Amino acid sequence: MKIKKNLFTLIELLITIAVIAILASLLLPALNAAKQKAETIRCVGNIRQIGTFLLLYTEQNDGFIPMYNGNQEGYYQGKWIDCAYSIYRNLAVRDHIWLEKQGTQYAAKDPFRCPRSTISVIKTIDDLRYIVARHFGMNSKLSGLRLNKVTTPSQKSLLFDMDQPGISAWVNPDAGSTDKIVNRDEGGQWRHYNNTGGNVFFADGHVTGMRESAIRASKTFW
């Protein structure tokens, strides 16, 4: 008695592979969208923590918001990020304290990095300009001001997602205009909301996502 074997023909195999490929192509955008949403949620949490540390530093600094740079003795030493990190870890303010040395490289420490930033590690301390303004930036127009003198704090930005690669010149972690938040001429990108905007921490302590168009249209953002 012969046993009939049901074997895939070449055509059936190719059809099966094609169906799997189609299903994968349909699922991939959904998976990418889910990943981006998760990273955006993480970013919101990070910037909320950083903003809280900065407000605590402000409270301990007689109500003065730290300057975007120059908070430590010396020429342009101690960025606002270092001030926030000093509260986070109960340390004295020191330049680039928010970076961690890993072997021969320097990495941005959590929560002081955006998970969607294209750079989190630099090879040498000489490459600082490539990382210092590629995670979060400060509204330079609030630099050194008393917090209680800030008008409409619920509408005034304090921190925001930032991407200033600094290819041609040194860049500080601050911005005073929308074009300074993201420098497209040097490869900067808006990282969230389908690459059209970023997360913003306002002077009253709340966080929201804003598209570039909304930032440009706002009369009170700066």
C-alpha cells in the first residue's frame, strides 16, 4: 500500500513566502509607530524629571533660574543641565557632570537624554559640542531670571527637546527662537509626533507635546 505524501510545490512555497512578506510589511509600520510612541512617553517622563530638578535648584538659588551656561566659576563652566544634575545626585555643580565616562567614551546619563536622540555617546571630551545640545535645551530668555518674575508661566517654555548638532561651531544647550531648537541646516531633526515637534516643560512645571507649527504660532512660548 502506497502512502500519498502532501509536499509543497515550489509555487506554493513562493506564495507562502509572499504572504508572510506582505503581513510583515503591514505590521512593521504599526510596530515602528508603537516604538516611537513608547519612546515619546519615556521622553515626557525624562523632561518632567529634569524640569523638576531645575525648579528645585531654582528654589535653592534664591528663586533665580540658573543661567544656560556659566553657573560655575571659570569661563563658560556649568551648564543648566549640570545644575539640574547636581540636585538629582546631591553633588556640587561641575561642568558636564551629567555625562558618564564609559571606557574611552562619554555617555549621556538617564534621565538627561531623550531616547529618540540620534546621539547618546561621544568618543572624546573634545566632541562635547556634538552631544551637549542634542537632547534637551533651555529657553535662554529665562536664563538667570527670578522665577516669580516670569509672566504667564503656564505658557512660557523652560525646557524642550533640542537638536543642535553643532557641526560648524560650539553650541550651548539653549535656544531663544524656534530655529535654534532644531538646526536643520546641520542635520537637526524634530524627534516626536511623526518628526513634527517635541516635548516642552513649561515654567509652571507641566509638560506637553507641541508641534513646530504650534511653537511658531505661540505668542508666549518665549
